Amino acid sequence: MAKPLEKSSTEPLDVPGAHGRKQTMRSGEQTTKLPTARAGSHPGQGRAMGRRPGGGDPPAWGSPWTGLLLAASVLGSCLQPAPAQTPVTIVITPPSPVVGGDVSLAPQNLPQDFVVCSWYRTATTYETNRILTYFPPPNPVQQNGSAHTGRETAGPGCTLNIAGLMLNDTGNYTVLIQSPTSLVPYITVHLFVSGLPPGTIAGIVIGSLAGAALLGGLLYFLLRKTGGERLGGQGTPGAGGCPEPWGPKQRPPVGGQAEPAHSK
């Protein structure tokens, strides 16, 4: 008895494909052998797209390392040391002011962008000791304080000028300078006002020496004159104030013999 013919199955068959994908084949179709990875080959070879994370690839921009590197760069630029600024000093002109004269106190090495400065008649910056406040050009303004005497003026570069000096002008003077870009501490200088000019003192010394010499010469002349009269006694003084060797009743010897004195 003949066997019945078997129907060819047309149900799809799942065949494992490359890279884990399945290929659908129908029965009766000729299967093709798919290439497989050889043992020992690199996992990334033959891949068409991407790499496995952590497989030695450079970090992406969104990784935490990028943020840390950026923060370190910004912090390093902020911590760079600023250039050192030359300290501000004050020059007194003339260096030895005297009563009745003038003097100027000029700050040196000021910041180019200073906006205001104030002078004080003490070593502190109390408002009660403020002489004046000065605003530089283009619109220079001077605002006088409670310690202003009417003899103080401000000049370019925050210079303090004092006219008609008096002995009570001797003391400490302090300047406070404000700048938007530089931190300038207040600077104090001591001003000494002399009672007599140096030329007057020299004149007094020279006059004193000349007077002493004149007085010494006068005393010498008087002492010599009075001394000569005392040495002469009762005789007639001769040349140089010395008395003659013979008395009034004696005559010099004639022919080697002395003339006797005549009795009355």
C-alpha cells in the first residue's frame, strides 16, 4: 500500500542569525551559512556602530570628569596672584619748614584711578579731625572739614598745601585715599615746624662770635693802658709808658760823673 504524500510544511522556522538576531526562513528554502565571530577576536571588531561604554573610549562631555576639569581651570585662573603695588609715600617740601613759611605734603605713587582723598590733622581718621576732602579732575572739588583753619588748600595729586605756618602746626597728618581698583591704607606723616629759619640761627651765631671778639679786643686795650700807668709810678712815663730812670732833680751824668743834687 502506497504511503500518502507528506505535505511540505510552510511554517516559518526561526534560525539564529548574526549578532544575536534571528532570521525567519521557510522550509524548503536553501539556508545560507552565516559568518560567526572567531574565537580570540576583539569584541569591537566587525561592529558597525558605537563602542561598549567603559571600553577605553574617551569620556563624553556630559561625564563628571569634564565638570571637575572645568571647575579646576576656573579656580586656578581666579587664584593667580595680583601684581604688587608700590606703597604710597608722602614727600614734605621744603623738608625743614619754618614759622611764617609754606609747606606742601604730596603723596607719591597714587593709583591713577583714585576718586577721592581726605586729609586729617592727626594719626586717626576721625571726622572731627578732617581738614578737607578733595575730588580730582575733571571736576575738582574741595570740601573743608571741621579741622580746616583757612590756610589749607588741596592741589593736584591730593597734595595738601599749608600757608603761614605756625608752631602749633607741628604734628601728625594723615591722608585717606579711595580707589575702585586698589586698596590703599591710610598714610601718616609727621610735620615739624621750626621757630626760627636756619639762616636766622646762623646769623645769630656769627653775630655772637663777632661781638665776643670785639669785647675781647677792648678789654685787652684797657688792661694794657692801666698796666703801663702803674709801672711808671711817680716818674714821667717815657716811650711805651715806662718811667724815666732819673728823678725830677737829677740829670744824666756829663763826662761820666753825676751832677750832685743841690740842697735847698
